[in-house]
Amino acid sequence: MRAVMIGRSGQLARCLTASVPDGVALTAFGRGAFDLAGAPNFDGLAAGHPDVIINAAAYTAVDRAEIDREAAFALNAQGPARLAAFAAARGIPLIHVSTDYVFDGCGSRPYEEDDATAPLNVYGASKLAGEQAVLSAQPRSIVLRTSWLFSAYGGNFVRTMLRLGRECDRLRVVADQTGCPTSAHDLANCIWRVAARITGSGPPFTAWGLYHYAGAGVTSWADFAQTIFASHPCGSTGIPRIERLAGADYPALAPRPRYSVLSCAKISGSLNIRPVRWEIALANVLKRLQEPVQT
């Protein structure tokens, strides 16, 4: 399989690069070679004759998006729309990643793929516009909504908590937002399984469309932090005391959904891909972080 990935430096792109299966030739395009938000070089993309395109590029600065709406929509919506149109014209299947932030968080049961969307912030609105554009322009697409990504790479909640825990003996963490922490390493494995399925020999793949993939199990940000520190004390400071606070009292420009639990029944039933428990995924990432420093 020849795979082309848009994105190189983000945590998901790095996890995909680190887990390329045998028999897969991956070409990754960073912003310098393929500016998804600006004037992408589609000739360069086509030159590799890819069997599948994976879009791992996104504008993920949730708060900054509130004051930089144009940039968020350029990378999360307009760029993916052009990418999907290119993929459709060339007959190349596309895998695109979206987010739980397309929902308003007012639900009380796990969100399914066909539940009504109502994003609370610019980031969520831009990602919703992107997934809709992809599915409209390229029917042979898989859009994967995920949530609360963390990994051994880059900036994410786990690495931020560990850094702050080394500096502080008390941390203020939101306790009334509930979701499913998801390892980007596990999401990368899911994407590779999907890629193999949609490009493999055998009966033509027909189960295109929208799927959820998130860590199994539910927690709050505060409980997530507590579990991180219980598993990984921070040197001389030990386990910081977690001060639990309401999301409304946390200084953030963008409102967050209170309930971001995604149902993964569809991907489990249709594609036989079952999410990993978030506690197990966390233990795996903490183990990776014991190894030589990840940047």
C-alpha cells in the first residue's frame, strides 16, 4: 500500500509515522511541502500515486481559534474540502480526522454518529464544516471523530500535567467536563487498520462514512489528572493536590462541551475495531515517556 499523509509534526502524524505497518510505504507532507490551508501542491501529492490519503493536519488551538477564525476554517474546513475534491477526481480514498467538539455536550448518553451536531466554539464549527465538506466531495471517505487525544509526543494533557506536576504542589483542574481520553498511538493503529481495509483485496469496501473512535471508558479532566499522578509521581514533589473546579471558573476563551462521550458501537460492529480502555492506553503512554525524551 502507498499512503500519503498530510501533516508531519503533530502528535497524531508522529504516531502514524512511528507505527507504519509492514508493506506500507508512507510519504508524509509537512506544511512546507503541502500547505493545506493555503495553496497546496497537488501535483506533488499525485506524483506518489497513493492508494490512500490520510489527513492528519488540523488547527487544534481551541482558544486561539476564537480570535483567529479565518485560520481555523482555512486549515480545518477549506483545505480538507479541496483535498477531498482532489481525492475524488483521482479515485483515491481519504481518511480524515474530526472531533467530539462538533457536539454541544448537552447530552446524557454517548453520542452516536447521526446525533445532531451543535458546536459551542469556532474550533468545533470549523471541524464540523470540514467533515461535512469531505463527506460531500469524496463519498469514498472515512471520517473518524475522536476525543481528548494524548500521546508521548508534542503538547497534550498528559505531558502538560506531568510538566506542571514537577513545578507545582497544587493544580486546578476542571471536574465537570466528562469525556473519553484517547491515545493518539491507538488512534494511529485504528487508522492503519482502516487503511488496510479500504485498500485491500477482496470484496469492494462499501462501509464509507462517519465513525467514532475514542478510548473506552469515561472520566473527567480532574479524575484523568489524578490517575496520571497516581501512576507517575513527579519526582520530589510527589503527587500534586488536585483542586477541582467548574469549567465556568476556568479561564478559557472557548467554551467546552460538558459531556463529550462518543459511542464507538458503529466502528466496533462494522469494522471490528474496538477501542482500548483509556487507563490501559495511559499506562502505555507513561511507559513510553520513561524511555528517551520525546519532543
